[in-house]
Amino acid sequence: MDAFDPAPPDDALTKEQEVWTETTNTRTRIRTVVLGLREPATVATIADRAQCSANAARTHLEEFVTLGIVRKHEQSTGTRYARNEAYVHWRRANELAVSHSLEELLDELASLETTHDQFQEQFNAATPSDVDLPPEATHAEIEAQQETLSEWATVREEIDRHKEAIRIARRTDDRLTA
């Protein structure tokens, strides 16, 4: 076997799950699973991924619904749970507000807005979704343009995140100085 064999051992995932269940409590595992969801999932699916019982998953999921971390979807096929995107966005902005000074946030926002303006000029468009890909372009050209548009979309998301972080930081600063 080569030292850099790209295939992990057959039992690698099992061992990793065992370590996770031994070192992480049930509540944290459920929170981790649900925050990683892209689509609503059943209690059974979440419990399976979190390596816990369905009753434990249901109890913690209901708590997370109350806290606004998770959204509950009642469907004809049963109840499903999904992460609350508004909570995820707020959490990321809050992490920025806590880990950076207001001045750093304002400086980064200005830099992001400059980059956004450059993208607008480059594509002569207000947003990435306003850009039409040229029909005569090669596959490589389209791929390169899509990558650039993706970068622009990320800049727009970062602008929104920084604006929210600035609002959070200002509210926190006002409370601390009042």
C-alpha cells in the first residue's frame, strides 16, 4: 500500500462516527446534523445521522424549533425539519461582529463594495443573474465566466453579511456604552 493511497480504509467512516458519538453529546450532534441539511428531513433521518434515538432527536429538534434554529414543516407525508436559513445568516454575521472591530468591518465592507462595483463595470450589469452567457463562447470561456460570476455572487453575500455584522456590532456597542 502506498503512503498516499487515496482510498481510505473500509472502516474509516465507522471509526470516525464512533469517535464523534463518544466525544460529542446528543444535542450537539443533532444541531450539527440539522445545520448541515440542505433539504427538510424526517426525525428518523436526523436521528440516524446523529447516531441517536428518534425520541432524543425529536426532543432536541422541538427545542431548536422553539429557539428558531430549525423550522418544522408539516407535510402530508409527515413532519420534516430543516435549518432556519435566517438563523444561519444571523449566526455568521454575529460571528463576524464578535471577532472583528466595527472599524475592521467597515473597512472590509468598503473593499467588498469596491469589488462589487468592479464586477458591475466588467459585466455592465447590476447583478450576476443579469449577465447572459455568450452563445458563441467555448466551454472553457463559459466555465471561466461562470466562475467569475460565482465570485461576484459570493462578494454580494459577503456584503450582506458584513452589513448585518455592522448592525449587530453597533447595537452591541450602544448597549455597552449606554
